[in-house]
Amino acid sequence: MMIYKLILFCALFLLMLITGVFWGTWFTLTRSINDFSAAEFIHIGKTIIANVAVPMSIIMPSGIILMIVSVWQIKKKRLVGFIPGIISLVLIIVVLLITLIILVPIDNDITKWTPSTMPASWEDIRDKWDLWHSVRTFLSLGSFACFSYLVLRWKDAL
């Protein structure tokens, strides 16, 4: 039981970090991204990408693995914990897919841009990044809410 509590705590903690990175970026950057010049967008983008790429490549898979273990350990598979756990897992896996399939390729392009070499359609690319970052942010918030419910009700779920 103590090991399960530790796994549950670590899973929730990592999910909080994952969601916090996305929420923080959305809250501080995405909502005003149209106000930045091309040069500012490139500089900010490169800085954020450099700051989060390696840590998130460790935190996100680790969090998902611990979430899977947490949900798997619900022995009775009672609806009180199992269904929110499954929903949380599905949402965070969709977040991971959005990150890997849509946002990382855009980030990789941005890291190669300079103000003189960026594509003429950079605003369209920025808007696509903005849209998918917003979707990813709110899906991760949903995942966090569902997993938090699981943690709050964990005794009922076992």
C-alpha cells in the first residue's frame, strides 16, 4: 500500500510539472503571441525550446509510465477511480501525440529560422503552433483534473 501511495504521488507530481509547463507557456506567451515581431518570436521560441526539450523528454514519459502503473494497480477496477484514470491517460497520451506529431516538427523548424531566413508564411506557422499549443494545454489540464480525482479517491478505488 505504501509503494502504491508513493507511485501515485510521483505520478501526480510529474503530471503537475507537465501540465504546469504547458499552462505557464499558454498563460504567459500564447495569449499574446500575435504581439511579438518575427525576431522576438524566433528568439522566444528558440529560448523556450532549448529550456524544455531535454527535461520534458524525461518528465513526460516518466509521468505517463507512473500514471499507467497507478491506474493498473486499481485492483477492483471500480468506476470511482478507474474511469477517471483511463480518461486521464487517454488525454495525456493525446497530449504526447500532439507534441510529437505537430509541435516538435514546428519547433524544429523554428530553431533553424533567423529573421532573414524565416518563411513568408511564418505567421501561419505561428498560428498553427498557437492553436495546437492551446489544445494541448487544455487537454493536459483535463488529464490533471481526472488524475487528481483518482488520487483524491484512491482509497475508494482499491
